[in-house]
Amino acid sequence: MNIEIAKYSGYCFGVKRALDITERTLKKYKNNNVKIYSLGQIIHNKGVVDKLSKKGLIIAADEAEITPGSVFIVRSHGVGPEILKRLKAKNIKIVNATCPFVKNAQSKAKMLSKKGYYLVIIGSKNHPEVIGIRDHIKSKKSVMVIEDEKDIDVLRKNNRIGIVVQTTSTIEKFQLIVSKILEKGNEILIENTICDTTKKRQNSTKELSKKVDVMIIVGGKNSANTAHLAEISKKYNPRTYYIENYKDLNLDWVKGGKNIGISGGASTPQEDIFNVKKLIEEI
Ligand code: SF4
């Protein structure tokens, strides 16, 4: 049995950077009795989040839980400027681990809005990155999130429309939605804010899924980019299985297969990918 791991797979630059910043911050304040918070999971991977919680990171479900005098780590998904203002006013120190690609999407959105374009953000309405981008736009009347084709019906005709896209979206979805928005405006300015890492991961997963008998996608079920990898792989290989870690692997899935492919999302530790490979090798 040949087992191949997708060329671009596992932790991306933005996630690695956010985790390094978090580890350094936890170390720095370890003996100072200072509480350290993130708003929601620092990355979409339960195993990693549990480890960081043991080291002292507090996962707040709501901004109100973050206490004065504490430290707040902005995760790679970013947040809107108003939250930061409110937290600073409560004497909370901000450590910003927003991924530079997400910052780029935020700046492009702000720039388009300032220039008078009605802003469309293509992405998942409830994803923290999309909420953070939208929160950079002052007038909520001049921005809309489009999650799927159905939402386009609600988009009113506008003279000028500016478009940005969630960094982890698939290029296919982006193209499809953009093509439908074209009928809705006269002047349309499109900023492709899908990050390089995402493009590379999606392409290498696509290529691998085409040539193997079975594909295993490893990563958090709440990770948007991992879910997209599974979606892409399934399109080219019906024997695609999406698991959180090696414990979810059913060895019957790979039986009879000669070539097995494995890929992991941007928030999947390399260790989780290797553990899956090891388990298959032992058959
Ligand atoms: S997937 Fe892209 S945008 Fe998201 S954290 Fe990684 S590098 Fe940054």
C-alpha cells in the first residue's frame, strides 16, 4: 500500500504564527497571575486548544467575560476595531495574532467601502473572520455577506459593488458567486483575498485525490478550510473520508486500496496527519 501526504498540508503560516505568539504570551505572563484570554478557540482544532487551555489560556465565549487587567490574544481570524477599542478601555492588553492575509482582506474591504463601493463579502456568515471583516465597515447598510447563490437574490442592484472573499474560500465558489453578482452592478471591483496557503492546499489536495483510491482528510470539523479540502477531494474522489484525528479512522475504508492519500487543513498539526499515516501503515 502506498501512502502519500498532500504536498501542502497541515499548519499554515498564519496558524503557526498565532500559536507561536500564544505560547510566547503564556510563557511571558506565566508567573504574573495575569489572565490570558482568546475569544473563541484560538484555532479550530480541539486537541491543540485543550493543550493551550492546560497551559493557562482561557477561551471566552463572550467579550464580557474578559476581565480588566488581563491580556487578550486576537486569534488568526481577526476581530473588528470596535471590540479592541472596548477592551482597551477596560485596561486589557491586546496581543494581535491576526494573520497578515486576514489583515489584507480587512484593509481591502475598508478601502472599497471608503471609495464608495457597496461591499460584498463572500464567505460564511457566522465565521469569525467574516464577522471581523464586516465589523471593519462603519455603515452596516453598505455591506452584505453572501454565503451562497441564494443570497444573491437579496442583493439589490448597485451602481458600484466591491467584492472581497473569505481567505479560505474555494476558488470555484468565488468564481461562481462573482459571475452571478456581475448582473447586479455597473462598476464591479473584485479583490481576490483568498490566501496563497489556501490555494496551495486546495490544489495539492485536488491533485492527490485524483490519483489515489482513498483520501483521508484530517482536521477539526469546525475548520472552514479543512471542510473545503474535504469538499474538493470528494468531488474528485468519492472515497473521501473527513476525520478529526486518527481515533476516527475506520480501517475498513482503506481496505482494498493500493494508493491512499492524506491531507490536513491549515489548523491540523503535522502530528495528527502522521498518526493517521502510521495507523494505516500498520494494517
Ligand atoms: S489559512 Fe491563510 S488566512 Fe488563514 S491563517 Fe492560514 S495563512 Fe492565514
